[in-house]
Amino acid sequence: MPLNSCPDLPNIDLNTSAPEVFKSIFSRSELGLIIISDSLNIVEWNPWFTKNCGIDITEAQGKNIIELFPILEKSSTMRGINSAINNGMSSVISHTLNKKPFPLFNHLNQAIQHQITIKPLMLEDNKRFCLVQIMDISANVNRERQLIEQVKENKAISNKLAEEKERAHVTLNSIADAVITTDKEGNVLFMNPVAEILTGIYEEDARNKNVSNFYKIVHESSKKPIPCPVTSCLEKQDIIANETDHCLLRGNDYLSITDSVAPILDSSGKIQGAVLVFRDVTHSRSLSAELNWQALHDPLTSLANRRQFESKMKDLLERSRLDSLLHHLLYLDLDQFKVVNDTCGHDAGDELLKQISAALGDSLRKTDLFARLGGDEFGILLESCDAEHALGIANTLRQIVEDFRFGWKTQSFKIGVSIGIASITGSEAKSSEILSAADAACYTAKENGRNRVHFHQLNASASSEHQQEMQWVSRLHTALDNNDFELYLQRIQNIETLSSPSAHYEVLLRMVDRSGKLIPPGAFLPAAERFNLISSIDQWVIDNVFKKLQHLNKANKLPDKLMIAINLSGLSMANDTLLQRLTDLLDSSAIPASYFCFEVTETAAISNLTKATEFLQQLRSKGCKIALDDFGSGLSSFAYLKELPVDYLKIDGYFVKDIAVDSIDKAFVESINQIGQVIGLETIAEFVEDQAILNILTELGVNYAQGYGIHKPTAFDDVFN
């Protein structure tokens, strides 16, 4: 086959006998040779390849190489063949990279380890071919494996180092560790290339000089000098190793290292010198330190995370049991953080968390552990701190947050923080009790008006609170049996028609004690909810509202466009019996279902979204309206509003009452109103106490207002007389 050109071979002056010469070389070559056409068909291969693949060339000629050797599909070999034919590129494929080799076997039926060289060929008619050369490197591979095993053995036989010096030099020059050998005085006899690189000194300059002159190590964290381990090894005639905290001083650089020094003894056990082995672990130790840091810290604020916090809390509890020292836990929950998130987005919220963390951290002691526990909640462990100082620190932190102003673009925000404190005395059964106590104290601080500190004393008042709740249970049963409740109404005014009082009211409940005094719902409803009496109270309210409306209807005193809003608890929405009772009343009553609106709190609805949705959908299918009460006090998530069958969104009065003086509260009310309007809900603002608040609500476009500035709660019967 006459050749025109081959980019990877020298130019040859071909004569008439050249084809025979090349044919002879091709046939007698100790390499496997294959010529492949541009259509990937076999043109020729030599006897070596026939011998080792088991296929005669006459059976292969003209056939596609993939057809003959399917294993080559999508292999490095095929990529090289295509590159040679299409691009004129040569390539070499070693046995380690060749994941799909030719199926070649020797006379012992052992797989042949081979290296492949692929070269482009160009014939006289400019047709492209490629030449595949296959070299049997099985012997080299076996020798490589043997060498690896030999190196491993050499490392394990340090006591024969002196007798096998030449062999050890070859081995030590090829390994990745730095190696220095010394005589019994500590003078250098040998350094391998890695040792030269790490110490910054050549072997010829270091030979016969004491190793301590250039092998200078310091403690990684303190940077204090550490005695040369070779000197210590020669003195103690024992192995000295360090894996954790050594740094090698090289000029002005510090290299993190692991090092080990072993004595070299002769056959009689006399010291002959030492061998020092060390390795640069700067990168791996830095990576390990970073991973350890990440495992114990919050990535956003760089504070300790919950894992580190809980570990430290357990340690303090154990120490309290041993030494009776008092420690304290502070649980912090930012107030109105969601306003920033909802108004400006999560980037602003993240920046706020970072700034407030830095501001609070600056006022703490070095011994105090400051952690982000999740979201906008933080924990602080005050070590060896009495109650008085803990309370002082908590109030200082609260004041820092109160004085803090967060700026984002053109807006400025003011936030607060509620803080719960729990003592760590050593008497607690487990650390989770302490965290729960501080969390409960923080919740109490929020319930009492937010932006305040509450100190929880474990078990101090639990008994008396329980007794008070049990007394309320008895009084509630009596009140239900004797109808010792009274219904009140408070108007919900349409802001667009302020001059004309709306016929839209919320039903409020009062308990009547033995002296005739009215008791507000905040005094007895928590106990009713805790002891599962709330559904019975809801049932009483529903029954009596229907009775009063039916009485008014018979007397022709029902106003047009009347809307009566009745509150339902979360337990009531899971009560199928109550739902059936309510639907029966709606079906049998002469009062139109459109006269009724049922209010459920945001938290109650979300606690069992599926059940609440089914309950409210049935009421809505009858023609009733649905209002979501206290929106903003709980999850404040707008996503679930698409799921709930809601007509009105009642904005939590906590944010409404200060909108005339607090820009954050105003922004929060504005955002809720805007989203409510977008999704087709009418908004109701609670706690409207004065004209200034009403003016702002009018400006913001809120639909309804409710509060003492609009209408004070009035007995049901008095409203319609």
C-alpha cells in the first residue's frame, strides 16, 4: 500500500521496492498494527494482531471495527481513530486510561495489557486512513505492580535502612513524603527531593550540618517554637510523631506538616542515627479546619449553630452538677423581622440578620456563646453568670436592638426583640428542658407585648398556674350549664362609607360571674382551649346567635345587608359534629346564610390546613363568608391563601395600632393589604383606636376598620333596640 504522507513519520524517499519493504516490516513487527479506512472499516492488520485477537485478517477485511469489536464503541480508542481520520491528529492511549481495551490474549489465555498509538495516514489519492499501533506492555505493568509492592515493603522495614542504602535512596527519591536521615549526632546524611523543596535547602548544602539548623517547627496556633523532634528522638531512642499541630518555618512561610522521627539501630541495638519523615498537609489541614468550622457555625452570620449551642449547653449542665456554678440561657426572637423580608425580600432579611448579629455580639463576653438557632431566633449561653447579671445583659441586648435602625435602599426599619431567660442550675434532667423553658419565656415575652424580657424560673409557678386553669374548667362547665355567657357585638365599618354605619358586626363573648361582673374572653378562653372545652363554647355562641337573629327576624328588626361574624377555634374546624349542627341550622333557619361570616385565626387554619379547608368550603357552599383573623401574628405566609376559601383578611391589630408612629408597622399593613387586594380579598384592620390610624388606613386603601375608635363592644340586644 503506497503511502503519500504521514504527519508523524519522517519523510522517506520511496523506491520501487518500498511496498515490499513496508509489507515486510508490517508483517514482522512485534507491535499490533491495524490500518482503518475513513469509513471505519478494516483495511489490513498484521499477524501479531491475528495471533492475539484470534481473528484472521481475511475474516475482518472490509468490516467495520465496531462490528468486530463492539466493546470499542464510545471508547477512548474510537475517539482517537475518529480524531486521526477527521482531524489528522495523533494520540496515545495508555493502559490506565483505556477503559475499553481490545480483547487480546496471550498463549496462556491471559489478557494482554497494551498501550495504543493512533496516527493519521494519507494515501496518494488523498484518502484518509489511520494506523493503530498496539504495544504489549504486560511485562511493564507487572514490573510497575511489583515496584509498588516493593516500595510498600521498604517503608515497613526501617531497621534495615542502613544495610539497603542504595535501594532506599531509589525508593525515597520517588515517594511523596519528605525524608531526611541523620547520623547519631543529628547531622544530615541524606535528603530526598521533596525534603529539599519543603525545607528550601539543597542536600549538598545541608549534608553534615545539624538538621535543627533548617528544620525549624512551631506550634500551628500559637506559633511558639517547638524543639527539633530529631534531637528528642536521638536522646530518647524512641519514635516521636505528630499529626495535628506542627508547622514548618520556611523563610516567612508556615507549612502545616505531619512528621515522624524514628531511631536507626544497628543489629546490636546501638543508635546509628535517625530518619525524619514529614509531609506538607497545609491544604488538607486547612480544608479540614474549614469543614469543622462549617459543621459548628451558621454560614450566614458566622455565629455558632444549633449543634454547637446544644453541645455547649450540655457541657454547662454537667459542670453545674459538679461545681454548682450557675449559668443562664437567653433565647432571642426578633420582632417584626418578617416585615423586612416581606417588604424588601430575603436579601434584605439576610443582611439584617448579619448586622444585628454583629451588633449584639460586640456586647458579649468572650466566654459567652452566641448562636443562631434558626430563622430569626438566637441563643446565648452566659457562663458563670448569676440571675441579676443575666437579666442586665438581656436588657442591654434588648436596648441595642431597639436602638438599631436597618437601612435598605431608600427605606429604614425599626425592629425589636423578645428575650426569654432560663437558669442552668444542674438540677435539670436534660438540657432540652432548659431550652424549652427559655423558649417558653420568650413566647411569654411576645404574648405580653413583644420587645421585652421574661425570666422563666423552672417549676416556680407551674403548680399554681395549673390550679388556676383547673378552677377555670369548673367555672366553664358551670357557665355552659347555666348559660352564664353574654353576647356582645362590635361594628366592622366600611371605610368608604364612614358617614353611614355598616351593618357588619363581630360577635364577642363575655362570661358573667356570680356577682354579675363581666369577665373578658382572654381570662377564660386559654383554659377552654387547653382542656378541649372551646368547641362547646363555640357551639353555645352559634346556637345563641341563631336564636337572637330568629327572634329579630320575627319582630322584623333585621337590618338589610346584615353581616354577623362568628369566631371558630381550630378544634371546632376538626369537629364533624359541630359542622353538621351548623349546616343543619343554616338549612332550617329563615335567616339567609349570606348574613353569616365565620372567622378563623391564621394559626388555627394552618395547623390543619386540609381539614380547615374542607370545613370552610362547606360553609362557603351554603353562602356564608369566611374571614382569616389575626393575619400577621403567625406564619404570615401568603402561599396558603390560594388554598383557603377566604373572603376577608383581618390584619392583626398589633401592627395596626402603631401605624401612625411606626413606619415598619405601616409598611407591614400596606403589604398585607396590597397582596390581599391582588388575590381578590377585602381587608379588615383591627385595633383602630383613633382618627390618625383611620386616616392612614383610608390612604392605604384598606376596606374595613374595627376597633374602639369606630365602635365599642355593645351587648347584642342593645345594638338592635
